[in-house]
Amino acid sequence: MRRYVHDQLFIHSEAAQLRHGLSWMNRLMVTTILAAILLTVLASEETLFQPHRALFIGAEMVFGVIFGVEYLARVWAVVEDDPATPAWKMRLRFMATPVALLDLIVVISSLLPFFFSDLAVLRLIRLLRLAALIKFSHFSIALRELMHALTDRRYELLVTLALGGGLLLLGATALYWAEREVQPEAFGSIPRALYWAVITLTAVGYGDVSPVTPLGKLLASLVAMSGIGLVAMPTGIMAAAFSDAMQRRRALNDPTLARREDDETDPT
Amino acid sequence: MRRYVHDQLFIHSEAAQLRHGLSWMNRLMVTTILAAILLTVLASEETLFQPHRALFIGAEMVFGVIFGVEYLARVWAVVEDDPATPAWKMRLRFMATPVALLDLIVVISSLLPFFFSDLAVLRLIRLLRLAALIKFSHFSIALRELMHALTDRRYELLVTLALGGGLLLLGATALYWAEREVQPEAFGSIPRALYWAVITLTAVGYGDVSPVTPLGKLLASLVAMSGIGLVAMPTGIMAAAFSDAMQRRRALNDPTLARREDDETDPT
Amino acid sequence: MRRYVHDQLFIHSEAAQLRHGLSWMNRLMVTTILAAILLTVLASEETLFQPHRALFIGAEMVFGVIFGVEYLARVWAVVEDDPATPAWKMRLRFMATPVALLDLIVVISSLLPFFFSDLAVLRLIRLLRLAALIKFSHFSIALRELMHALTDRRYELLVTLALGGGLLLLGATALYWAEREVQPEAFGSIPRALYWAVITLTAVGYGDVSPVTPLGKLLASLVAMSGIGLVAMPTGIMAAAFSDAMQRRRALNDPTLARREDDETDPT
Amino acid sequence: MRRYVHDQLFIHSEAAQLRHGLSWMNRLMVTTILAAILLTVLASEETLFQPHRALFIGAEMVFGVIFGVEYLARVWAVVEDDPATPAWKMRLRFMATPVALLDLIVVISSLLPFFFSDLAVLRLIRLLRLAALIKFSHFSIALRELMHALTDRRYELLVTLALGGGLLLLGATALYWAEREVQPEAFGSIPRALYWAVITLTAVGYGDVSPVTPLGKLLASLVAMSGIGLVAMPTGIMAAAFSDAMQRRRALNDPTLARREDDETDPT
């Protein structure tokens, strides 16, 4: 039975996940995590939380118990990974992994309302439960794929990000120079002007800070235009890298979908 | 003659559409749908509608009659699809498809002004006619191509969308934490801050909600920058998928345009 | 000599332009056009125009004379295109082309200050000179390449643009429905809400029109998010098409740069 | 020893950098440059600078000394590049390169506080130190790669940038025509309207300048929509070019990563 729980909770073979999808236990956990996150988001709205306090706190505890049981089940079943190693060693090693520590934080933060009920403290603790988002990394091969794809092109990404950073700095310095006397609050120093530069180069453009002098407007136009190329380039590189990686993976696992990739991986 | 109407109204062979374009009946329907949508859009502007009420209502009824005739013609001619099945069975089956049900709603909403004339009700019913947009799916192979391309890369899309969703949530939580006391109306809960997060991460940036504290500005800058990569990635993946799908389709139908795709589809 | 002027002014062989660049006459014309456009732009600023009226009007006439001479030279030299056809026939045919008609408008609008000097009329006529931008199409093979690339993928572009149009309409209708009573000026009809929809879906987001009701904010968030994919897709398709077309052209003209394209174009 | 300093400071072999990373001296310089830039950025904020004046000025001088030593070391060691040429000739030639001149400016601007202490002058001189950003070009092969990739596709980039420029001008003229009487401050001339056009076509959209007349809103919508394609196209082209260049380089240096590129570069 421990074998069964282990195979249900842990994903080791990438091919297996692509072929069979998530196990029922993992499906249950994904649903529970999504529900717990939704609960935390809704509980932050006082006009919803106050009239239904008992309901929210009850649901929080239920999720805390489920997460606790899952944590204990993982600690119990992890020994199946390598039957040769002593059980207590495997378990300690697993409990020390960053993902398992995060799991523990989520469990504890969800169970705290059992023990004390100071609202001001609880509100902040409740936010910790959003760390449950990290739990998804248990289930996602695609996330590892993405990380791998990014690592693969880290050099291109680093260069474009560095150029983007340089552009941010030059833009902020230019506007600091042009507008610091007219708008000291917004452009009175380079760190202040950096907020403007980020909001402009990412094309968000709230409009809470914008140039008013003709020179400032000219410089802002140049910054906005040069930003198109430099800021959007990492996107293209990442999308291409990720798309390539997924195509290659799929080709490896499903021979009928394999196209050009096959020519590279088994040319014989 | 039923055979002719059937061949005019229905598109079964993708190759045929690519080779011959739309039939004259379908061209007429596309034009009618566009005109009906334009009419509905214009009728919503009271300063246009009130002076020309009779004209608008008359035109609405004309379109209603055309759509009604088309609906009946489709029901009548659909039996040609499979002469072996009894006619009433084919017709009922066709009438139960979602597209045919939507057609029926469009017809009924267009004909209602015949029966009663309460303006307040009519204004809402008129909007239903925008469902005529869906009718275009009768004619579009490219739309099916697009759906197919998206299905093909659903895994990449799901992962990037999930990462985007996680980023939205983290951004909203960060700003909720930083600004909830200064701007309770806009950042007083995570759901409220989510509106800010969406408007920022999509780079729309109305400016109706923006951070005012130094910490909030710093966090907003980080959110805006990390958003560039995550939110724009689905676009690149979708564009690539769609472009690939169309190239492949074209290569299949027009051998002179077939390039690399040929090597894959008929290597013998 | 007419032969020389012809070879200088007209670009017929694409390979020749890629190999030799623009002729000196065409270089002169490009410079003149840029100067004339700059003059028109600056002349629209009253604080620059009024103190230097004589200078501006003088320069305008000089450009008018240059454009007039170029126009006459083209009409004179065009007969070299096909020595077999009668000269007057070639000339009339050339003068009737849209590009030549636009050239004529530019010439006339530049020479008008000779004949009358009513400022209010001149200000509008002066804008006509911006049509000189079109003259660039004389020189640009790349522009024809781009048009060709767009024509090549017109089907993909049409579908993504149609989807974008449908999304605009649905977004505008949704906000019209949610906000028409609170903000009748901005959302009181679908055409009015369309301005909001365009400014939101293109991610411009001025903030002059934004939702204020909770429902409106929710719908606006959905519109902004769905817009990421649909509005940006045409960009990816166009960029890919254009880049492919240029690579292929370059491969044809410069064998050392030819890579994969060679395999397609001369596989023997 | 001069040989060792030379090998530490200069990067000649691209393969060497890709294989071994930066030398320890270059790592130290990169860290110092980043720290000096951070110092300059923070020093521009008066609320930070005034209470810690001595600290900031001291740190500036330390960085000035480090940059000075590095400059002298480079001048001293450069002769190892080509032992055949006389030392003084190599040194003068090196000192005349633009990068070495910029280095000298950075050194001098950092050492000036030794000699005079007028704050108003110093504040501007301090900004010169941001030129240290350029020093990074000593270390970056990827930057040369990027420049090379851009040069490779200069033709596509030029055309898309020219189209973007034309669109900017037409958009500004359209809004100047529609809004110049209602908003003379923002749209009273084409150069003024160009600020609006840049902020709109780059999708920044501050909202400090936006159309108010129905005609202006219609034209602004058209400008915003046509801008999607034209302004974002250079991005796609640049990202593709850069990504290709990096893949090719990597394939050359690391045979296990070489894929399709190998087929092109050593087909024998």
C-alpha cells in the first residue's frame, strides 16, 4: 500500500505523466490547492470575510488538515524511492528539501487558527498560504521544461536583460536631467526617475508621472521608442526556447508527433 | 435543387473552400451578417436610433426574415449530408447542434419587434443579435485550423497561462500588502488589487489605480517588468502554432507552395 | 542621355538595387523628400513659422521646383522602358498611374504659394505635401517584398484580424452593458464603448475612459487579458512572413549568404 | 607578469570566454563598475546624499582610484598584443580607441572631487560616471554578436523602422488636423502631435494627451490599431536574428549542442 501511495503522490517518470496524466491523488491535491488559494484571496475582502467568519475559518482548517495529511503521507511514502537506504534517512533528507519545507509552512499557517485568534496576526499569516502556489511544482514537468529552456538560453537572456537594465538607467538619468527642477517629487533623483522609466519602458504608462517640459517629452519619446526593441526581446527568446523544448519532449514521447526532431535524435 | 442548396450552404470539404472560395449564397450570408451586426451597433446609439426609429426597426425585421429563411433552408437541405438516414432524424440532429441553436436565437431575437414593442426589453434583446458573430463559424476553416493549432500546443499554453495567473496573484498580493492602508478603496483586498494587477501586467495601465508609496512603486516596477516575459509568451506560442498549421494546410492543397512540409507529409 | 536619366530615376531590376544601392539621382530625391517633409512638419508650428515666414515659403517653392523637374524628367524618360511603343502613349500611361498622380499633387501643392497667399487655405494645402511620403515607394524593393509577404499570408492575417474585430465588438458590448448607466458619455452606446475597447485591447490605456463599477472592472480585466493573444498575433505572423521573404530574396542575390533557402530554390 | 595581466584584462579569443568565463580581474572590474553605478544612482537622491556626504565622496574616490589603476594597467599591458610593434606605438594606438577614451573620462570624473568641491558642478560631473556602463563592452562577446545580428538584418529593420516613422508622421498629422482647435497646447502643430503619436504607437499611453472630439477618437483608434503591426515588427526581427546568431556561435564552440547549424558550417 505504501508503494501505491508513493506512485500516486510522486512524479518521477516524465514519460509516465505525459502518457497517463496526473494520478487521482494528485488531481485531488491540485483541486484542493486551487480552492485554498481562492479562499485566501476571498478572505482578504473584509466585506466578504466579516459576515461569514465562521465559514472562512472552518474551511481554512479543513484545508490545513488535508495539507497536513498529504505532508505526512509524503514523508511516510518517500522511503519507496530507494528501498536500500534506511527509512529515517530518506525521510529526513526529503523533509530538508526546499519544497517540503514550504509544504510544512503552508500546513502550519493553515492550522494556526486552531491555536490563537488574534485577527491582525492572522491576516498576515493567511497570506503565507499563497505559498501553496509553489506546491504546484510537485506536479509540473512543463515547469521543469521551462526552467531548462531558460537555462539553455541564459546567455541571450542575460545580454538582453542587461541591455534593458542599461536602457532603464539611461532613460531615468535623461529624464532626471530634464525634469528634476520642474517635478522634483517625481524626477528629483535617479531612483525616483527609475519608477517612471520602468512604467514607460514596459509600456504600462499609468500617467501618474509623465514629462511636462518640451525637452522631457522629446527624451521620453526616444526612451519609449528604443524600449520597444530592448524590452520585448527577452520575450521572443523565451517563447522560442520554451516552444522548442516542448516540441522536442513531445517528439521523444510520442513517435507519431515526431517531425524534424526525429531527424536529429535518431538519424539512423 | 435541394442538392444545390445544400452544396451552397454547407462547407464540408476544406480543400474545396480553399480552391473555390465561398459559394454565392455564403457570400450573401456573410454580407448580411456584417450588415446586421453594424445595424445593432449603430442602434445602440440613441442619438442615431431615435430620429430613425422606423428605419432601424424595419431593417431589423428584414434581417430577421433573411436569417429565418436561411435557417429553414439549412434544416431542409441538411438531409443531403447522408441520404441513408431518415430526413426527420437528420433534421432534428442538426437542429440540436449548438451552432443551429444559436442561429435560432438570432432569428427569434430579430423577429421579436413584430410581436411587442417595449423599448427597454428590446434594447437587451437587440444585443442577442451579436450572437450572429458565431454564425461565421459556419464559413471558416481557418477558425477550425486555429482551434486545432491551439489544441496542439495546449500544454505550453496551459503552463504559460498558469504562470501568468500565479504572477497576477503574487502581484496583487504584494500591492495589497504595500498599499492597503493608504488606498483601501483600490488595494483593500486581494480581489480589488487583482484589477490593478491585470491592468498592469497586460500593459494597459489606465492610471485610475496606481501605487503611491515608495514600497508600492518598487513592487509595481518589479511586477511590470516580470510581466513582460510571462504575459507575452502565450502570444508567441499561439502565433507560431497557427502559422505552422496554415503553412501545412496550404502545402497539402497547393503542391507548388509546398516546401519543407512536403518532406514530412509525403516523403516517399 | 535620356537613357542615362531613365536608368538613374527608375528601378526595374531588384538585383541591381541590392547590388549597387540607389543611384545618385535617387539619393538626391530621397534627401529632398526627407527635407521637404521636415519643412512641412516644422511649418505647422506657428511659433517657428511666423518669425521665419519668408524662409519657409522660399524653401517650399525650391522643393516645389525640384519635385516639378523630377516629375517632368520621369515623364520624359519613361519612354525608354519600351522603345517599341509610341512615346506619347508611354507617357500618358505613366501619368495615369496612381504613384505619378500623387507626384503631381505633391508638385502642385508645393507650387501653389506662387499663385495665392491666403494663409488658412495654405495651411491645409501644405499638409498635402506629406503625400511625398508615398514617393518613397519609387525606391523601395523591400516595401514590395513586405506587400508580397503580407499577400502570402493574407489568410492567417484575415482570420486573426477578424477574431480581433470580434473581440473588440464583444468587449465594447460587454462594457456598454455594464457601464452605460454610470458613464453614459463614455459607454452610452456600442460605438462609444468601441473607443474604450480599442484603447484597451491595443494596451494603450490612456485612462480617459475606464470602468468604475465592480462588474465593469471584472469585464475590463477579461477583455484586457484575452486581448493579449488575439491582438498581438498578427504581429508575429507579419514579422515571420517578412523575415522569411527577405532571407529568400537575399539568398537568391548573394550565394554566399544562401543557406537552407538554396535547398528549396535550386536543389539540383 | 605583464603577460599575465594582459591575459587577465583583455578578451581576445571568443571561444576562451565561452569556455572559461571571465578572468578573476575582469570579474572584479564588473563588480566594481556595478558598485560605482549604484553609488552614482543613490548619490542623486539628496535625502540619501546629504546625511552621508563624506561616505559617498570617499567611495567615489576609491572607485576613481580603482578605475585609474585599471586604466594604467591596460595601457601598460596592451603591448603584449603584438610584441613586434614598439611599445609606445601600441600604447598610443590603444589610448586613442573610443573605449579607452571613455575609460579616461570615467577615471577623471571620478577623481575630480579631489581637486574642487563645488556641488552644482559635481552633480553634473557625477552623471558622467554612468559612462562606465560602456566599459561593459570590454567584456561582452554577446554584445558584438547582437550588433552583428542587427547588421545582418539591417535591411528589414530599416524598412520596418521607416514604415513606423511614416506611421508616426501620418498619425500626428491626422490628430493635428482633427484636434488642433480644441487642444492647441497638445495638438497645435505636427511636432506637438508627434509626442502624442509616439506615446500612442508605443502603447505607453500616459493619458496626459488624448483626443476629445469624436473624429479625433476615431482617428486615434485607427492609429493605435495600425501601430500594433508596424511598431512591434522590428522586435520580432531583432529577437529572431539575435537568437539565430547565438545558436550558431554555440554550435561552433560546443559540438554536442550543434544541431542544424553543423549541416551548414561543416557539411563534409
